[in-house]
Amino acid sequence: MKEFGKATLATMVAMLCAIPVPAAPGTGRPTTTAHRTASRYRGVPTFADSSKTDDGTYDDPVVRAAAVSALGRYNGAVVAVDPNTGRILTVVNQKIAFGEGYIPCSTIKPTIALAALEENVITRDTMLRVGRRKYMNLTDAMAHSNNEFFEQLGTRMGFDTVSKYGRLLGLGELAGYNLSDEHPGSFPTVPPAFGGVARMSSFGEGIQVTPLQMAALSAAFANGGTLYYLQYPHSQEEVENFTPRVKRELNIGPILPEIREGMLAAVLYGTGKSSFDRGGDEMPLGKTGTCDDHTTPSKIGWFITYANESHPKIALAVLLRGNTRRVKGPTAAEVAGRIYRKLREQNYFANPTPAVAMNTGK
């Protein structure tokens, strides 16, 4: 009888060992797979001296000092622009910022939201089912970066419509004016094989964007819909005689309040709340992005943002790369928050922006 009990116990242990490991929360895949995924990026450093090869001679010195200090030891890049002119104020880690680009992760979602609103697929009050007993509107879906919500939007609109708005907002094309080292990233001509237009609309699958493009997009959301050519002065004369150049007017003013409401919610109670400077009066808006980039390859963390809400003076794109759990959108938002705090300590937001002449063509 004792031998029978041992045999039964051994059989039960074997059966238990054969049961698949449950998926880790939010990953949709077994934890063992997640560990294997992480190991692929073991050679990508999370920390580096990201400013060592930069030439910041003609950057805005206050903005550059704040960005370099805030990025610290992270392996990443920061692009800061004046949303009212398109002038690049600083680029930290110019090699990455001017490079071939990275998957946008969830920073694609404001673009998808804009397309869905413009095409009357949803309104700000539309509730979509995102779980068995869970519904969300656009504001909460942006705040919490809900993938199911935006996958539904992408599926409803289709690849051609999603592509139309992505390209309209500058994805897949050069963001700068006469920046010889800049790459245009890439935008797919067919739906990506993995996840199709749904995955493209929630994670940016198949798209490669640069920090310059993300900063230009953030600036357009800040200024009411003007997509500027980003210009990077490389002499004192260019600084003094800077003239903005408009790439195109997006004509998105009527629907921008809905986009901004979602980006504000992300900062107030969502994934970007670590960007909020509690010691200042400036209210930033933003959108995080977190995913694995199998093209580069590495883990990626994004945050696109501008401040302040009523009179925007600066727009930022923060990108982090690496192989640890610290590489994520909320950490990039934390970097932006440190930039805002340091700028506030230097009275940056209190100083008026000087008026400049305008050039509306190339």
C-alpha cells in the first residue's frame, strides 16, 4: 500500500510539471518566453555616457544642461524644440537622434486617436469594450495606454487610413531642414506581418521613428497643428537670424482638445504621471511608449511631451534603450519630469519667448 502511495505521488508530480506555465500579467506569453526575450537584448547597455560625442556649442545652454543632467547615465536621447518656431534647442545623444529610428511603441496612439476622430470613427465619449466587463473612452484609453482600444480603432479604419494620417504627421520622412546626418525612419507600405494594422495602431509595429520626428509631432500638438521643419542652428549668426519654416498646416485644431485631454490625463493619473513637476505651475502633457524593438534590437522606452498646457514653450522627445525593466515609458517620463523641474528652477518658463520672422516655405 505504501509503494502504491509513492507511485501515485510521483505520477501527480509529473503531471503538475507538465502543466504550461501561466502567462505573466499583461504579456500574453509564458514567463519562460519573457525571460528568453530579455536575454536577446543582454548586449544592449541600459546605461551609457549619452552626451560624450555631441557638439552642443550652439544649443540653448539652459535647456541642454537640464536635458543632460536629467538623462544622466541612461542610454538614450533627448530632443527639445521650441514648438512655436521649430528651432531645435538641444539634442542629447546626436548619434541616436539622427539615426535610423526605433519602433514608436505606444507613442503612435495620439496619431491613431487623431485619425479616428477626424474620420468620425469615434467621438470623445465613445465607449469601447476592452475587456470582459470593461469599457473605456478615449481619454482613459490614452491615460492608461490601453492596447485593445487602439487595436480596435486601427482595425475599423484599415491600413490605408492609418497610413494616411501617419504620413500626414511626418512619420517616414525627414523632420529637419538641411540636417545632413538625419535619417527618415521608415513607414510600411503593407500591413506588418505580425499583428497587422491592429498591432501597428497599438505598438507602432512595422514603423521606425526618430526622436526628431517625435519632437516635431509633439510640437505640432502643442502649437495647434503646425508641423514645422526642425532647424538646428550651427553658428551664432544662425541663432540670431533664425527664421521658422512651416512644413505644412495640419488643420487639426477642432479635434486637438480631445487629444490633449488624453495626454493630460496620462500625466495626471496615467502612465506619464512621473513627468509632473509638483513644485511648478507648468502643466505638461504627454504620452508614454514601452515595447521591445526587434529591429534594433533592444527594449525601448519613449515619452513625448510639451509644457506648459496654456502657453507651450518647449516640446520634448525622450528615448531610452537597454535591456532592463527600467527601460520603459514611465522612466522616460521621469526623465522629462526632471527636465521640467530643472528648467523651472532656472526660471525658464517665466522668460518670454522672443518674436521671430516666419518663412512658410522651403
